[in-house]
Amino acid sequence: MQTISQALTVVGPGVGAVIAYLAVAALLVSVSPLIAAVVLLGIPTIVMLVGPLLTRLQGTETE
């Protein structure tokens, strides 16, 4: 039973994030496809670029 609860704790927020991303994508496309493309492609790109920098910063703070 504990394994099931741990799995749901890990998977739940991920599923919620995907659903929210798709809902925002649908709303943005209905408003402006160009803005939707910029936001939906730009945000993950920024996260991929800044993520490693934040990891290094967090490592420096713990020292």
C-alpha cells in the first residue's frame, strides 16, 4: 500500500502539470497561434537553458 501512495505522490503533480500545459496551449492557440508558438516553445527552452545554472547555484549554496 505504501508503494502505491509513493507512486501517486510522484506521478500526480506531473499529470497535473501536463493537463495544465495542454489547457493553456489550447487557450493560447484560440487567442493567437503565433503567441502560442512563442510561449509553448520558448518556456521549455528557457527552462532547459536555466536549469543547469540553478543546479550549480543550489550546489554552491549548500557548501
